[in-house]
Amino acid sequence: MARFPRCFSPLLRGAFFLLTVVAANAQVMLQVAPSELPTLNDMPACVPVAQSGYRGGECVLKIDRQNPTSPPALIVPPNTTVYVEIVNTRWNETVLFSVATTHTTPPDIAAAALKGAISPLQSLVLAQKTVVGYEAALVKPATIADEQKAIADTLTDIQKDIRRGAAALTCLAAYQSLQADYSCSQGKLLTPQTFDSEKQAAINLANYGAARPLPLVELKDLDTKVGNFLASCLANAAKEPADKKDEAERNCRSDADLYVSNQAKLNGAVGDIQKAQAALLVSVQALTAWPGTPPVVAYKFTSSPLNNMVVTVSGQEVVNKTSSPIASVTINCQATHWVVSAGILFSNLKFHTFTNSPVIVNGQPVLDPTGKTLTRVTRSDTSPAVAAPELLVSYRISPLSRFGWENKCPNGCSFLLTGGIGANLTSKTADFDTGISFQIGGVLITPTVHFGRDVRLSNGVTVGQELGPSPPSPLPTENHWVRKFGIGLSYTLPTP
């Protein structure tokens, strides 16, 4: 058996480890057992932005089936479990969950920092009159025509009851009330309290329409009469006088054509009605055998790193199998601990400048014996120090950022460890800052320890010291790093 070179072994082990990690981090979709549903009431509600996640790493999103609304996209950290709970479900509707997963590229924090330096039942609605064209036959007083009309009226009445049962089942499938004219009320949806009575009424109407007896015996006898009519009529026509015989035979054939045509329509109508009655019985059996959807249905979805999910929730009616969209839930696992922001910082660091000023006494400069003006070292202070632009890189402190009040903030609140660099507008130097930030949505408020440079006199020169008429220029100074208190205001930058 061939062997791989020994140098490949670490690579193979690494590949195997990577595949194991990917398999372990695959998306998870599981149905919540009925016994677990009460525990969802104690979970925090999912919010659109939860960069730090939730206590226990899970949240619940409730969707009311009676008033379904798709929530905004959820931003959560990886390995967060999102429970999608459908309440006030429809008794006759199966709640279906499907999930589509897309893989995203990892966020490039360094690049961001550098950049910122209806249904088959409807077919049961038959024509109001299946049998047509009787009027031509009825103008002639004939026993067959009268019997055909009577059967047609009976079939039309049965069809009316079938349509009523089908309409009731259609309204029930759409969760709408059945009105007195057997139309569906789109403005009045059923509720869990009114559904049972509407369901029973629909079953009763469907059973009644399906159980209506058809005049099959009468129709069979009439088939025989129609089949024998032409021969009997022609025999009678042969007895007519010679001048009326041809006309009598033509009338016989015309009447026979009409009776046979009407009889075919009646037999076709009976076949359609039998199919419609059978379909009603199948629908009633399906509705009766269905145990009913529980009032609350929930699934849980566990995210994995760099994978986003779109959960589509729909309802499928148990009788006509019509699907209706309920909601779409998007779960983005793009939350990261790192935040890059830019803004401005104010610090109590003072910028010192030192000059040689003339010594003034009683409003007059003081002169030495040679007539030259004596000088004294003075200091000027400029404050506060302003650093702009200020670039901050922060790391979110998740344990301190998962409380309920933080997730209820607009777009989320959290605490972060922050460090940054800014351009001091006064000293024209680069200063540094570090501190703990509080993020509200996309804004960071950062109390910082500001590290800036302080200009100080050197070589023994002090403020107020008189240096005579010929002081050194410029005065000897040196820079010292000092720590001061500052407040930074910044806004988050998008991470590529």
C-alpha cells in the first residue's frame, strides 16, 4: 500500500481537524418538545442587534399566527440558539420550518482599522346548470322531456348543496368566516375560539352535500325510454297518411336527437356530481382524522461561525395542501467582539508654551544699569487638549454586556476595552488613549487615560525666573509623557 511522505502527516492531521471543527459547527435545527415550551417564557426576547449575545446564549422570538410579521434581521454571536415560537396557530394548518444557510467571509478588523486610521376544492364548483337545451323539447308535450327536466332540476339542487359544502371547506381552509350567501368573509378571520363551531358547520354542510342521493334508477329507466323512442316513433309515423309520413319521420328523428343529447348531459352531470361527492368525503375524512396543530409550535436554531441563516415559516392547510407564508426570520452571525470607531477626544492635558517677557513694575519695564530691559520666564497654558481624528479599536466585554437592559437599548448597549491613537490639534503630536467604552447603538462614549506629551523647562530654568537682559532663545525645554483624563466620542466604522 502506498504511503504518504512523512512531511504530509501534519497537513493531513490539520485537514482532518478542520473538517471535524466544521462538522461540529454545522447549523442546528431542532423541534422544541411540548414539555419544553413553558421554559421559553423565561428566556430573553430576541432583539435586532445583540452583539454580545444573551445570558445562557439563547433567546426566543415569538410570532403571532393571527397577526404574522417578519421581524428585522437578528445579529447574534456564533453559537447562539434562537428559538422561533409560533403562537395562536391554526388548528387545520401544519406549521413548516425551512432554513437556508449562506457562508460569509470573516470580518477583517485590521483592514477596517487601517481604513479608518386556493385549493382543488375550487374545482368542485360546478356550473349552475349542467343540463341545458331543454326548452326546445319542452315546447312539445312529451313524457320523456318532462322526465328529463325533473331529473335536471334534482341534479341542480344536489349541485347547490355540494357547492355550499365546498365553499364552507374553502372558507375554513382560508381561516375565514362563512357568510349567509356562502361566500368567505375576508374581513373576519377565525380565532381559536370560533374555529371549532365553523369547522363543525363546514363538516355538516360537506357531509350533507356528499350524502344527497342521486336519481340513478329514474335516469336508468329514462335511458331505456330514450333508447326505444326512435323505433316506436317511426312505427307510429308509418301509420300516418302518405302526405304526412315524411314530416312525421323527420320530427321523430329531431326529437330523438334532442332526447339523446339531453340524456348524455344528464349522465355526464351525474358522473361529475359523484366525483364531487367523493372529493367532499375525502376532505371531511382528512379534516376529521387530523389531530389538530398545537396552539404553540417552536423550533430552535443554533448558529455557527461565519454562517447566516434565513428561516422561512409557512403553514400548509391539511385538506387542500395550500401553503401560506407566515414569516421569514434572518439570523446573521456577524457579531464580533472587535469594534473599530473614529471620532474626537477631549482631555484635561494642558499645552505649555514658555517665553521671555519683560519685567514690568508699576506699568514700566525694569532696566538694568546699561539700559536694557530685564526679562522673566513666563508660561502660557492652552486647554483642553483636543485629538481629532481619534481612531479607537475596542474589544467587547461580553460578560458585562448581556444583561436584559443592555439588549433593550436601541441597537444594543455594551461595555468594551478600548485603545486608540489621535492627532493632538494643539501640540501637533500623536497621542494615545486607553479606557473602558460604553456603546449605545453605533456611538461609543469612552472615558480614557490620555497619554500625551507635556512640555517642561529644562537645565534648571523655572517659571518666574529672571534671566537678565539677554535670555536664551528659545528657552530650553523637553517633552515628558504624562497621563491625563479624557472623554472620547466616536462612531463605529463598517468592517469589511
